Amino acid sequence: MSETPPAHPSTGSAPSPGGPPLPLEAQGIRRSFILGDGSELEVLQGVDLAVGTGEAVSIVGASGTGKSTLLHLLGALDRPTSGELILGGRTVTGRSGRELARLRNQFVGFVFQFHHLLREFTALENVMMPALIGGAPRAKAEADARELLEAVGLSPRLGHKPWQLSGGEQQRVAVARALANEPVVLLADEPSGNLDARTSEALHDLLFRIREERELSLVLVTHNRELAARADRTLLLAEGVLEPAQISREEPWSAKTADPQTP
Ligand SMILES: Nc1ncnc2c1ncn2[C@@H]1O[C@H](COP(=O)(O)OP(=O)(O)OP(=O)(O)O)[C@@H](O)[C@H]1O
Ligand SMILES: [Mg+2]
């Protein structure tokens, strides 16, 4: 009999009793929206997810199934209708906006599909921003931001404003900014959605290199099969819940069917 505790039945990594808490856990997350006519749209209907330290999980699913909604909830950018989010062993549910912001700063980095860089600020200033907001001294924020921009290959572009950068460069600045507060989990929503194939691949290499270097956990929402396949496991969001997915090149996303060969 294995000594390793069993993984979550469908969508979790192995728990670590006595060890450090998992970077991210979601239990029974539901999210519905009340529409203009008073009706309720139930998007997430009980999502369970556990992500281990340094683990990369990709989340796939058809457009409109709730992937971005879920990622926002996992990053504590939105509150679930019900269910629990636990970041670094700390329950997020029920906290004030200020506490939520603090937990978010401490544990989570977010890369959006559209970079959301501040237009009036340079690449360096954009990457310094999270540390400055968190109260870090300016000299430290700047030194760290320079180092991060160097890590993403942008040392020659420190003084460029977002509109003076290519799409791939902007996305690399966004990755550097997401890492500024040394998060334990990096959440990325279609990080390469607007990039050509070669630039996408370079960005994916960067994400996985940083994961290795920093033991960062990655949760990647993507329609890109190559990126989805690079993760340690892939989950399909369909009908409001997550289930293990199998990736094939031609077919639409599908849930994993039981493999009789697998013990
Ligand atoms: N604030 C909101 N009010 C009402 N409905 C919403 C709201 N936000 C999202 N939705 C609905 O929830 C569903 C899921 O949206 P979401 O953006 O999470 O989808 P997605 O899986 O990320 O899709 P895509 O792959 O196209 O990005 C959609 O049907 C959307 O219309
Ligand atoms: Mg989306």
C-alpha cells in the first residue's frame, strides 16, 4: 500500500498532512449572477480544486463556461456565492476587502488576457507598482523590478511605456509585474491569447522556467492545446464543475474516460 495520501478524487493534488499548507484550495465554489430580469445564471456549481506547491494545472473548456469567472474567484478578485477558498492555508471567505487585498498581494499573481498595464507608466514603473502599493521602499521596489524585467528579457525596454512595446513584450512586463510580490500562485487567463505562435511559445517557456526557478504554482486558463498539455494536469470546466480532461489535437475538449490500463 502506498504511503502517499490519496489525491482528491477528481481535481486535487495530494494533501500534505503535517506539511506546509497547499498554496491554493477551492471547495464547493459556486458563483451565480443575477441578471437584469431578476433571473439567476448559475455559472459555477461546486468547483473543487487543490493545487500543490510548484504544480502547474491547466483549465480548459468552451467559451462562456466560466473559466475567467473561476480564475477571478481563485485570485480573490471576486467573492463566490458559496464555497471556500483557502490561500496558503488561510480561509479567504468572510474577510473584509482590506484583508482580502492583503492575502491577494501575499499569495497571488495575476496575468490577464489583456495585460492591463498602466499606460502612463514605463515598464519599470508598472513592475514596481505592486511593491510600492504594498509599502516597499522605492529603491528596493526599483531594484526588484529591474531584476524581474531582466529575467523576462526586457532590460533594454525599462523606459518604454506599454504602447511603445510589442504585444509579446507587454505580456512579459505583465508576467514580471505579476511576480513582483513573490506570489506562491500565478494565475494566468489566456496569457498568450493575443500573440503569434512563436511569441506564445516564448511566453510559455518563460512561465515554465519561472515555475521551476521559484517553485511557483501555476493555474493556466487557456484554449491553447500546447500550453494546456505542458501542465502537470489538465482540468475541463463544463456544466459548472471541473473534471480531469484529456487533450487530443483534433477533438473538442473532453473529460477523461476511465483507462482500464491505469492501475
Ligand atoms: N458580471 C456578470 N454578470 C452576468 N453574467 C456574467 C458576468 N460575468 C460573466 N457572466 C457570464 O458567465 C459566463 C461565464 O463567463 P466567463 O467570462 O467566465 O467565461 P469563459 O469560460 O472565461 O469564456 P471565454 O473562454 O470566452 O473567455 C458567461 O455566460 C458570461 O456571460
Ligand atoms: Mg475567459
